[in-house]
Amino acid sequence: MSAILKHRLSNFVGGEWISAKAREVLPVPNPATEEILAEVPLSTESDVDTAVEAARKAFAKWEEMPVTERVRILFRFRERLVEQIDSLARTVTEENGKTLSESKAEIWRGIEVVEFAAGMPSLMKGEVTPQVSRGVDMEMVRCPVGVVAGITPFNFPVMVPLWMIPLALAAGNTFILKPSERTPLSAVRLMELAAEAGVPEGVLNLVHGGKEAVDALLRHPGIEAVSFVGSQPVAEYVYTTGAACGKRVQALSGAKNHHIVHSDAHLESAVRSVAGSAFGCAGQRCMAGSVAVVVEPIADRFVDMLREAADAVRVGNGLEEGTEQGPLIREEHRARVLQRMEQGLAEGAVMVRDGRREMKELARGYFLGPTLLDRVRPEMTVAREELFAPVLSVIRVRDLDEAIRVVNRSRYGNAAVLYTESGKAARKFREEVEAGMLGINVGVPVPSAYYPFSGWKQSFYGDLHANGKDAVEFYTRKKMVTSRWFGGGD
Ligand code: NAD
């Protein structure tokens, strides 16, 4: 039976849907309509204990299962995701607000990770050096780490869990997902599809909740590793707390991504790309461009063209055909964004396109239209802090050198983009910019599943990033065997 049909969501533990012992529940509204979709329980330490026990129990058998058999289950999981993509995308749109095409795109990005993880028989191969000394061989084998916890954000409720689950499982770990309490329904669907694909009971578990559940996961001695994706303060907290409890932790964090528009850029394409990056998914992407750093000779023209592009964006319910931008996730989030915008204006920014227009037009839902602030200076809060909204700040600079200095003063280093037709400028940008994911004429430079998602500075805490070979390293531990055989048969 689907756990969504029950209004109050259940945890998925040891292959069964069970009620959380939670004292508190939160409503889960559709951010476009404010209709309540479900209630999510805020699980307690004892709920986490139950899940860890189930995951530990399942680990022994799952680890023993040949990797070829584990990935066969993943092939079936991939098929279920593909078959169910329309209904899954609808769930994502209903609880997150993004458009149906954005939801499908995120599911496809998640499916790509399942496909990559299906290569685990080759990815987790060890190494051997025979005869390191006379009669002595040395080999390295990779083993799973044990029970892994995944703590995920609201903005990619399918893709981010799929950055973790397929790779952790294929490597032989068991897993506990603690999804965002603001978007728990997609996680429920993922559990159902994984179970239908044949993931054995206890191998993949779901615990709903917030801080209390996270704290219990971080402190639980039965958990070996934690993969986290979310905002900067929480990422730092999860990293330091998890590490202090002896766990390996990867914590992907917030961002403030700059798009430099050079004087020789192909302007029409650059405007399209900057607008798509800033306003797509209502700006609620860690890869969203939120600051355009534009060189003066072209700045007036660029801002005019961008205002036109912002005006053309169709804002509304993501389920409706033709919608290009959905709402923000919650009213409180929108209120915080509005406050930051006001602060920017008070500090001297110039409002070029005011997204409060759509806020007034659309009576229900947490909408904020595309917003463009010009003449922002790097020291302003609106230029420094992540707003996570369709608000783009324009900083005007003299040249590329100054643009790169503006980018590098950010405490974040997730992504940075340069628009140019000059190889020399592109090379300088690649060499000098302090960010982990660069785009050259590409507005959302998300690496494919077989490369690391590699934020720098305060956009990431840890050593090994999500996806690519980093993830294989993160979800395995190495065992070194040095062997020599005495007697018989020389
Ligand atoms: P969030 O930090 O509020 O929540 C993330 C997770 O942490 C959720 O599961 C939540 O329940 C939990 N959590 C929240 N507060 C907590 C606390 N005080 N203690 C312990 N756990 C807590 O993030 P969000 O608003 O859901 O997601 C948006 C943020 O995630 C943005 O900052 C965005 O940049 C970031 N993000 C980063 C990446 C990346 O790859 N770097 C990808 C997606 C999102």
C-alpha cells in the first residue's frame, strides 16, 4: 500500500511502513496552492535507533551479495524510475513547486547516477602488485563502510537522494535517508520504487524528520558515514558534529554563483543563459547564478536585455502547461528574501525588475517573480548571502581582472560562469577563479554523474565530493593485504 495514501507519512524501516514515535508533525503544503498534501512526522532518537538496527541487520547479507547481483537490482530500479517518471515528476512538482519539465530533468539527472552506479563491478576494483619483495604480493581490496545516512535538502527531492543511494548501495552499504521535512513525498516514492525493484528489506530505509532526527543520526555509533546536502550553517554543523563522532562526512553546502559577462560575449546567448540560471527552479538551486558581474561597456545593454527576458518568464503553478517558473518553498522563506531585497535597496541597489508584481497577481502560493537589482556592490548583503530565490544582482566592473576579484572575495565557491568568445579570457578565468564548477558559456555547469560535484570553500565540507570516483572512495574503505606463502610447491 502506498504510504502517501495515509495522510500522515510513515517511516520505511526494515522493508515496512511504520509509524514514527514522533510527538510533532508538520504540514506539507503544495507551495503553489497552499493545499496540504500530507503531514510529516518529526522522528525522534528512538525512531532513528529502530532504523539503524534494521540497516545494520541487513548489512551482513547485502555486503555478502556479489556486486553483480546488487547492480542487477539497480538496473531494475532504473527501469522503475523511467516507467514512473511522469507520476514521480508530478509528486516533485506538487511538493516542491518547480515546473514539470524541471522535475523530469532532475529525475533524469538522478537516473544518470543509477546508471553510473551500475558500473560498480568495475568501479570498485582493487589493485595488486605481485612480488613487492621475493615471494610477497600486495593487494588492495575495497569494502563497503557499513550503514550510511543521507540527509537531503528540499530543492532536489529526487536527484539529491539519488546522488547517494545507488552508489552507496552498489558498493555494499545499507542506507538511511532523512529527506527534507519540506519535501518528504518524493522520498516515499523512491522507497516504493526501490522495494518494487527488489532492494531487500533493511537495505534502504527512510526516516522522516528534522533536527532531532539529524542529531540522532550524527551521534549514532551504528552509522559509519554521512552524506549531507543543504544550507551552509547546517552543512558546517553536520560536518563538525559527524566528524567529532568519528564518522566520515561529506557535506555539500550553500552557494553564491557569479556569472561574468565579458565585453566580447555573444550577448543574446549570454542573456538567455544568465536568465535561465537565475530564474529557473525559482532560483532555488545551489547552481543558480545569483550575481551577474558585467563589464561596463556592455552593462546598460545587458541590463535592458535581461529585464526583457525577466518580463517574459511565465510564473505560475508548475503543473500547468507553459509555466516557466514556480513558487518559493514556503512563506517564511519568501519573507526572508523580501527582507534581503529591501536591505539591498536601502544600501543603494536599483530595482530594475520587481518580482513582487507576480506576488500580488497570484493570490495563493508563495510566488515571487524574476527580480533584477542593478548597481549592486560586492560588499552588500544581497551580493554576499545566498537568497535562494529568483533574484539576480548586477555588479558593474571595469574589466575581467576586477570581475575575477569580485568572484574570489565570496566565501562560497560552488560554481562560476564566464561568457566570452575569447580563449585567452576563458583560460585566465579557468586558472584564476576560486570555484569548483566552472562554466564557459554554460549557465548551469552541473558535472555528469561520473565526475565529482566539486564545490570549493564554504560550499563544501569534507574531502570526497558526491558522484564520480570520489563517491566510490567515500562509500568504500580500503583493505590492504600483504601475502607470502610458505612451504609446498615452489
Ligand atoms: P537546509 O539546510 O535547511 O536542510 C537540509 C537538511 O538539513 C534537511 O534534511 C533538514 O531537515 C536538515 N536540517 C535543517 N536544519 C537543521 C539543523 N539545524 N540541524 C540539523 N539538521 C537540519 O537546506 P534546504 O533549505 O532544504 O536546502 C537548500 C540549501 O541546500 C541551499 O543552501 C542550497 O544551496 C543547498 N544545496 C546545496 C547543494 C550542493 O550540491 N552544494 C545542492 C542542493 C542544495
